[in-house]
Amino acid sequence: MEATEEFLSAAYTPMRIGKSVPDARARISRQAAGPLSADRLSFGFDMAYDAESLGRVCLISMHAGTLVDRTGGEETVFGPGETFLIAPPDTPYQGEVHSAQYTIAMFDSSLLDAVSGRGVGAQEGAPVRLTGLRTVDEAADRQLGAAVAYVRDHVLDNAAACESDLLLATAAQHLAAVTLAALPHTARTDPVPADRTDATPVTLRKAIAFIETNAEREISLADIAAAAFVTPRALQYAFRRHLDTTPLAYLRRVRLDAAHRALLAADPGTTTVTEIAMRWGFAHAGHFAGLYRDAYARTPGDALRLQA
């Protein structure tokens, strides 16, 4: 128990754990790169915890057993299949785990501002705060669980992906965006009158030019908005109004087009589909293949073999 407490305090935040048992064995596997971490934890016993604030967004996906949150004196029980926020980043928390197996995924809370439109250049006031632990509905719970699994299995468990700053940044933004879609929060996303005024074709052209020039770099919604000299909400409204899409979806399509051109130009004897996909920010081979088929009516492998 002493060793477990020492590790948890070093890996997450200072904490005390209790309910010592004679054979208190724990298995913890840590994965971290860039702005992300995803750890697998397994406790074959019951354990109480009293922890300080984490300073990061911390999501838990339960696989077996239960976790009982007792922060603030109220009791909330989470079981297998649920993905939830353990506590707001600035809030101490306490509770118990009961013979539990789960994944912990963490990222910096500033990413919530970036993907919501309160990042650099947004001038939107107070940072975004998550206001609830549970997802808004069952569909959101499944989406958040899938996002955590994607980061764990296809990004952080992939040595090549962990060496790509673009892949890590893209995965972190994806997890933050799904977190905002799944959990209650304070961000206002509907455009105000000034945003509608700024959502012009000129704004769109500036944003598209920035995206197409910088698609190989780590760029966020806030970066694109700053380049177009508008708020992120105005930028999102401009893309919805004129192209019926979002800025980040447009960025993904630009990267997909770049991967398509790379496949057509590559030597199949020295280059793989996976290498090209990862170069343009696609860590999940199956997901990339699905997007590619939808866009070009053939598989990425077929495109690469055209050069053979």
C-alpha cells in the first residue's frame, strides 16, 4: 500500500490511500507523450483515497468493479462501461475504488479553451469550466469512452505516433473536443450578433488560406481564428454559413487531400499507407481508410499500388 500511495502521488497528485489489506497488489501501466497521458490501473482490493487537485482534466473509463466519488459529502457510484470526469481540475477529491479496473486519461485544461473558441485571440473572458462529472447522455458516454480508448490504444500505445507532434496535438484536440461535447460546461457556443457580422466570405478566404498553408503544423481553432482576425465563434459560423462544415473538419479534409497526393506520388516499395497517414495526422489506420474510401471511392492501398 505504501508503494502504491507513493506511485499515485508522484504520477497524479499528492494523496492518501487507506483500507490496507494483507495482499494489496496493484497493477499500473503508464503511457504519456506530449500533452496526453493514458494509464491502465487494476486494484484487486478496496481502497479509499483522499487527493489534492490534479490541475488537469482527468477522465476515467471503468472496465470492472466500481468507483465511489464522495467529494463534497455526496456519494456518486460509477460502474463498468461508464466514462466520467473524476473532478474539476482545480478541485480536491475523495472516494473509494472497489476491486476496480479502469483507464485514466489526462490532458491540460487549456485545451478546453482552445477547442471551444476561448483560446488565443478569442477574448472571451473566463476559462471554460466543466460543471458535472457524468456525461449528458448515454450516447455521449459511448463517444467519450471511444475517444479515451483511441488515445490509449492508437496514439500513446504507438511508438511512431508518439514521435509525431502533429499526431499528438491532433489527438489531444480531439479528446478535448469530445470532452466538451460529452460533459456539461460553461462555454457558450452560439454566435452573437458581432460574430454573424464577421462571418463573411473574406473571413472564410483568410481562414482557408491559413489552413492550406499550415496544414502540416499543429494548429488549433484559435490559431485559425487569429489568422482571420475574428473570434473562433465567428469563424465557426462562417464555415457553417458558407461551406456547411466546421474549420477543423475542413482542416482534416485538407490533410486527407495531402495524404492522397502523397499516396499517388509515393513508391510502394519504400513507403507504406501507415507512414503517409501518420505524417498527416491520422493515427488510426482503419479510421483513415474509412475517410479515404468515402472521399475517393477506393482504399489507400489501391492508390499506393497505382504507382507499382
